[in-house]
Amino acid sequence: MVRRRTLHPDEQGLWHAVARTARPMHGAAASNRPEPAAPILTQRLDPPAPTPTLPAFRLGEKARTHTTPAPAQSPLQMDARAFARMTRGKLSPEARIDLHGLTLAEAHPNLTRFIMNAHANGLRLVLVITGKGKARDDHGPIPQRVGALRHQVPHWLRMAPLGPVVLQVTEAHLRHGGAGACYVYLRRGR
């Protein structure tokens, strides 16, 4: 069942103006219907002007900076000086775990146990080595990420039970593994 809506008087006038200019397809004879008289348009309805979503900007004006952090990078939770030393590789990790060659099912409990033990022992900076992942042939219709552990470990560190004890997670410096490892800065034990 097709629902048809009635045309407003403005739309009817427009429709009749367009219908008068149309020619029949395939050389068919014009219809014998009388042409309806076009209604007189007394008022023109303009669409309302769109409201601007961005604030006005004049040429030469300085751009306003956003105060929200970039979504790909978590906001800084720890001391800025210690964070700078850590990312430059000046702080050495107090413990490390190597998850190379483990499946996701094997790596998750090992990582959880390691982080919880490190926090219980009062350690602050630990290194989690995931590796960069193997490049493999991808012939399927759904692309697969290279380095499943590398992408999954930061998510595990933000979720329970590790989330409350982890203060900051950052990619490691080149001397500690670079993109194949991450620093995990733990909260103080209470």
C-alpha cells in the first residue's frame, strides 16, 4: 500500500509548473486531461537559515585551541616530570613480563597475575613486552590486525581488575622495546 501525502499550495504550484514543461515519453499523444489552473502564490516560504555550528571566525584571528585531549592518547594521570623521564627511557622498569608467543587466552591471566603481584610488592614502573606481531598473508575478506597482543594489552590494563591499580600506560622507549612494549605505571599501594 502506497501512502500519498497531500501537497501544500506552494508545492502544487511548483508541481503544475514542472508538469507543463514535461513531454510525453516515446512520442505518445498528450493526455486529454485539461490542464489545471496554476494557483496564485501570495507568499513565498523560504527555508530558515541554518544556524552555524561553529563559532564565527574572521580572517587574521587566532584559532581557538581545544581543551579536550586527543582520543588516541589517554590524558596524563601521573607526575609530568616523571612521565617525561619515563618516555625518554631515563627511568628503568623495576620488573618486566614477556608475552611473546602466548595466545590471548594464555597472556591475559599471566598479565593480570604479574600486574597484581607487582602492585602488591610496591613496584611503580613495570614493562610489558608484547612484540610487534607477525606480518602474515591476509587473503580473507575481513582484514586482521597485526599484533593481537599489542592491541589488546592496553584494553586489559584499563579494565577490571587491573584498571584500579594502573595509573598510566605508555609506549616504551626504543631502548626498552619501542612499539613492541609498553610501560605500565602503577598506583601507590595503600
